[in-house]
Amino acid sequence: MRDRASQISPALTFVMVLLGVASCGDGAEQEREPAVRPVKLITLSPASDVQTSRYPAVVSAGQSADLSFQVGGFVAELAVANAQQVNEGDLIARLNQSDYQSQLTSARSQFQNADEEYQRAVRLAEEDAIAKSVLEQRLTQRDVARAQLDTAEKALEDTVLRAPFAGVVVQKPANEGDNLPAGQLVVSLMGHGALKATVDLPASYDPLVPQPLRVSENRASLVHGVLDSRPRGLPIRNSVTSKASSASPLGAYPT
């Protein structure tokens, strides 16, 4: 009996040891269970389907002018220099006015004489002292003298060149003392406003171009993007306008 009990005791001890190990393992697994942490969620938006293309462009002034005298003569005064800022109405240049002043004085005298002759003819016609044809002749002479006076006054005004708008002088080929013919460039003026970028698009972009700007020969020319001159080259708003043929190109920049 004692031998049988001694055989059961080691078996019972082994079972108890296994139960103890299993209970310790469950406690260790419970202690290693990770804590729940908050997760930051980010919603991703779908990628844009818009394709961007880059083309060279010619940047030109939105407002520019090539200033010249409508009459010829010697430059008596040139009041600006290259890169000088000017305001609207500022003096740019002045021609020698002596000849034009003499022509104006002569034209004014001729008109006064012609007007006196016409007024005398009117009084005589009222008295039937002269024929009607003579009165008409005096009226024609007065009208011609009036036109010559207006021309002389306009010529004298044209000897003074003023800035049509505020801007900066970008070119000054003329100098004081030059004998300039009518229409020869004196200065080129660029305004302070926006710049324009002129882009030539391939024919594949033709359906995207507004109807008034469609052109032939498989090319579409338009101005895309109005660029501000401060700082230069940065687009400030999107627009599509017609090409400004009077603007002078200032250089080529990528759009």
C-alpha cells in the first residue's frame, strides 16, 4: 500500500507543477497585451487629371508708345534720360519754335485781313453794292485763311512732346541739337501697368482657344497670363486677351 502511494505522489506532484506553469503563462500573456493607442486618419484626395504644358513666351508691355514729333525741326530741349520715370503730361522734348511762331503770326495776320474783307463785303452786299459772287469769294478766302491759322497753331503745339501716360523711358535715340524729320523716334515709353506674355500654341490646342482668337495655318496665337512688373515674371491672374501688336517685345520668358 505504501509502495503504491509512493508511486502516485510523484505523478500528482508533476500534474500540479504543470498546472502552476500554465497559470503563470496566462498571467504573463495578459501583462504583455499592448495598450490601445489613437490613430491619426488622413483622407487622400484623388490626383488631378489636369496636364500642364510649358511653352516659351515673349513678354511685352501692356501699355507702351513710341513718341515722335509730327513736325520736323531741331531738338532744342530733351528733358528725359534712359530709365527715367515720368508722369502723364511731363515734358519729353521740345523743338526750336522760332520758325513755327513766325508762321503762326503770319497766318493770324492773314486771317484778320481776310475776315475784315469779308465783313466789308457783307455790308456792301446788303446795300446791293457788290455782286453775290464777290461775297462768296470773300467768304472762301476767309475760310482758307482760317484753315491756315488752325494749321499753324497745331504745328506750334506739335513742337512740344509730352508723356501720354505715366511710365519709364526705355529708349532714347534722339539727342539735343538733332535735326529730326517728322515721325522719327524720339523716345520709347513703357507704362507701369501689367505685362503681357504672348504664346504661340500648337494646332492641338485650337479647340481650347476662344472663337474670336482662332487663327488659320494650324497655329493659334494668343496672350495667356497677365504678368505684373513688380516682381517681374510672376503671374498674378489668368486671362486670355488678343495679341497687342503695338507693344514692343522686352524679351522671352517661360510661361
